[in-house]
Amino acid sequence: MSPDGYIPRIVDQELDELIEGLPAIAIEGPRGVGKTETALRRAKTVHRLDDADQYALIRAQRQRLIEGEPPILIDEWQRMPESWDVVRRAVDADGTAGRFLLTGSATPTRKPTHSGAGRIVTVRMRPMSLAERMPVVPTVSLGSLLSGTRPDLTGETDATIVDYAEEIMRSGFPGIRRLSSRLRRSALDGYLDRIAEHDFDDLDRRVRDPHTLRRWLMAYAAATSTTASFETVRDAAATSQGHKPARSTTLPYRTALEQLWLLDEVSAWHPTRNPLRRLAGSPTHHLADPALAARLLGCDADELLAGTTGGPAIARNGPLLGALFESLVTLSVKVYAQQNEARVHHLRTHGGEREVDLIVERGYGTVVALEVKLTSSVEERDLRHLRWLSERLGPDLLDAAVITTGSHAYRRRDGIAVVPAALLGA
């Protein structure tokens, strides 16, 4: 943490590299993730479009957007979608590096007239990963696993399943996680209430019945880390009288939540170089932060650990804590993968006979496979899907690892890595 309280983010390194060579960078992600604070540390001129006075002034004179000492930050640019085009034209006229930073908490319904391709580069910012949250220096980097050298692994942590349960509840939103438990619950409730009361309106999408949206979000939260169909999620959102929301209602919900960056699903992997048979195409469901899922389901860390949580009935393998732990690891791996210019998918066969939680792909068809297990020790049955994948991919499988709640990082004799979640970094 810096003297002013700023917690360094992994994305800082990416931004510093890009701003040295590119004229305009857009930082996108859910509200409260830290985009503005991160951008302010680099900006010399700031235009806040969520400030009514500044908005009115710039609406009257759009040229003001590109005036001032660079880097020029345009905060919440989506409130004035044409600001994207103003920046794009300014970059066409002068492509000097480090001129503009744009931050946005939503993809606007009314698109800019030009995509900005080749002029404005978009960087995704997510809630804080475990490496950014915990007082542990990671000893295993995703980059080293992607190297294909299968290095020896070391490292020890005293983080336990209790710590991970508490991290789920603390949230990865910087402004929320520093609060007390009571205030944190209120802040998360307020965050969720704002979605229906304000954020949907900002996208010109009216929520006729906030209770229906809340029920659908609860059902989606219950489906965390599963590939449940959206019809299954809709069924789980039914009232006690059996009335479920119409498909014509829930489809716009999903679209709007994606625009707000609140859904962060993991897409199915479909290899091109080494095709596998009968792979399913459904995504794995995740909210932007597993703390949102936990709050929607009304559970706390003690209830997660005791396995006494309720919520809508969605079939899953194992307890809710396991699903939320997988979601926390998935969030972290996505942050690390972005730093390594890699993509994250999951693998599942149609019948569910084989599945691998996370497939990290960099380059053309070469991957690292990760299984997430809510356990401190690894048993042979935890490895069967990784071994199956290794047999089929051969050298295209750069490395394979089980991410656990254990205390030591090491590599087994069969070559599979075992890594405590707290010891994995970028």
C-alpha cells in the first residue's frame, strides 16, 4: 500500500507499458473497481462526466474534452458516448503517445459512430485478485506455468479455508473491502440496489419490477461456477407461488448486466489445433465479484464454512463455499492471465464426464490447465481430468496444476503442480 492508501494493482504495469506507446487507453470494468483512482495517478487533466456542472459545460463545448495537459482523463465517458468519437478524431490528428485515458463503468446502449479500432485500446479492470489482497508474496507465477518449462515450485502460506471464506465476504472492490463487516454488508446491498434504481436507467433500460431482477440475480448467484442453462436460472428465480420471470424479461437483464460488466462468465474452450470431441459450449457463470454472489444469497463466512447456506436450488458439485472459492480463484486467474496476454476458458464434455475448471490459452492452441479444489491436500481422483487432458493434448499442454487451500506449493512426481491459491500470482 502506498502512503496515500492506494493499493498497487497488477493492471498498473500493463497501463504503464501501454501509455508509453499508445495515444488513447480506455479502462473498462464494473463500478467501484478502482478505475478512476488508478487513472488519476497518471492523469494531468481530468474531465468528470458524472459531475453535472462539468457535463453541462462539455456538452456545450465538446472541444474542451481534448484540451489540457496530457494525459487527459475522461471519467465515465459512456455518459456522453460521442466523447469516444471526439477522442478518436483527436488521435487521428495527433497520435502522440499518452494523450488520453478514458474510464467507463458501462458499455453505452448508443454506440459511438466508430469502434476506435487502431486508435483507442481497451484494458479490462477487475476487482482485486488474491495476490493484490493478501499479505503473501506469490511464489508461483502464471507466467512461469505458461512458459512450458515446468519449473520446480516452492513456497509456503498459512492461509486456510477460513481465510478464503473471509476473503470472499470482504470483496475485491477497494472501497468496500476496507470497511467493517456491518458496513461492508450495507455497502454491498447499496451496490446491488443501485443496479436496479440507477444503472439500468443510465442504459435506458427500465426495470419494471426490481424484485424480479433481484430474484433473477439471486438465482444467477446460486449458479456460480456452474454451466446451468439460463432456462434453469429462470426456473430458480420463480416465486414461492411458482411464477417465474418471462424470458422476454430476463434476456434484457442479462444484456444490461453484461454492459455493466457485472457478469464475468468463463467461455467454453474450443481448441483448433488439437480438436477434442463432444465439448459443451455453455459458459461457466460468475458475477464480477464473488462477494456480490454471497451477499445476494444472504450468507456470511461462518455459514459458508458450516455449509448451512440456502438460496435458490441450482444443482452443483459440492458446497456453495466450493463454488465461491472457484469464483474467487477464477477472478484472480483472469487478472493474472491478462497480464500475460492470455485468455481464460473452461472445458466440459457434453455429458459432463470430463471437465477442467480453467484453461489458460496463450498463442495458438497451447494451454495451461487448472483445477480448483476446496481442499488442503490432493488425492488421485482430483487429477483424473488433468491426466485425461494431458493424454489428448500432448506437448500442447504446457503445464497442469491443482489450485488448493493447502499450505505448500510443490510439483508432484507425475509433473502436475499443486499450488495454494494464495501463492499463485501473475
